[in-house]
Amino acid sequence: PITPLSPWMASPNGTGNCRASIALETSMSYSIIDEVMACLQLLMNSKYGIQAVMMFPDAVRHMTLALDVSSYNIRQKVLVLLAVLAVYSDTGHGVVVDSLEYLKVIRYEKNRF
């Protein structure tokens, strides 16, 4: 993934193909995703925060896309947030099911699970 910080991580020879740069970019991306999930977790600690998140199904879809990262910590946070939304109300359950359907389509899979 390309981040706004990518130009700062160019290799010493200027080609941008340094493996260390790619590893740094990936770890920075994971760090950013982890911080976003932590912020969403704090937001969803109240019923008003949960309702606000449910008002933006696209945000839940994008959050669900984080299940594709290799970091177990990030996956666990995403699953906890999805579980909170699903248990909160029927609307939340619908949003979660819709986001899992979206993930299925993005992955070109036959089934959700």
C-alpha cells in the first residue's frame, strides 16, 4: 500500500526499490491501521459512538478489509469491533453482515466463511 510517507522512504540509490523501505512502509501501514482500530474502539465505548459508526456502513466495510492483513493483533481488534456492532442491534448486525459480504466479493470467494 502507498502511504503519504512513501517519498521519504526511498532507497539510497533513488530507485525506491530497497527492501528495507518496503518493510518499513508495511510496518508503518500496520501501525497506522492499528492506531485507527484503537481510535474506533475508544469511539465505540459509548452507545453514541456505536450509533455513529453504524451510520457509515462504508466505514465498517473498510474496517472489515483490515481482516486481510497478516497482523493477528489488528485482526483481533477488527473482529472485536465487528462483534460489538453485531450484538448492539439488528441494524448493527445487518451492517456487519453487509461488510462481510463486501469482503467476500473483494476476495472473489464463493462463501463468506
